[in-house]
Amino acid sequence: MANTPQSKKRARQNERRQDVNKARRSRIRTYLRKVEEAIASGDQEAATTALRAAQPELMRGVTKGVVHKNTASRKMSRLASRVKALSA
């Protein structure tokens, strides 16, 4: 349990950040799910559009510290290659 005023304040801040980060992570997952669904349906145009929408959202997660840079890069790379494979 937090005892000092500083640790009490940090606990309050951490709770607020947790809510913000949870919302941001959920938003990123939603965008990624839309790409996955477009790929599953086989619609390349929809998948490309969804991927373009997901990229800045994922990179925003990196700058905010919600997602690691390499994780985001790996996800983008794998999704992009799957979208590209739809055209073949």
C-alpha cells in the first residue's frame, strides 16, 4: 500500500495511465482485426485500405510506449506480406 504522498500520487497516475493504455491497446487490436477479417474474406482492396488505416495506429502505439517497436514492425511486415499475397 502506498504510504508517502509521492507514492500515493504515483499510484493515482498509474491507474489513469493504465486506463489510457488499455484503451489504446484495444483500439490497435481492433484495427488489426479489421485487416485480418479483410484478408480472410479475400478482398485485397479492403485489406489494403484496412492495412493503411492500421499502420499509423500501430506506430502511434509505439511512440506512446504501449507496443514495442520491433513487435509493431513484425506485425506490419507479416500483415503486409499476407495482403500482398492476396493479389497472387
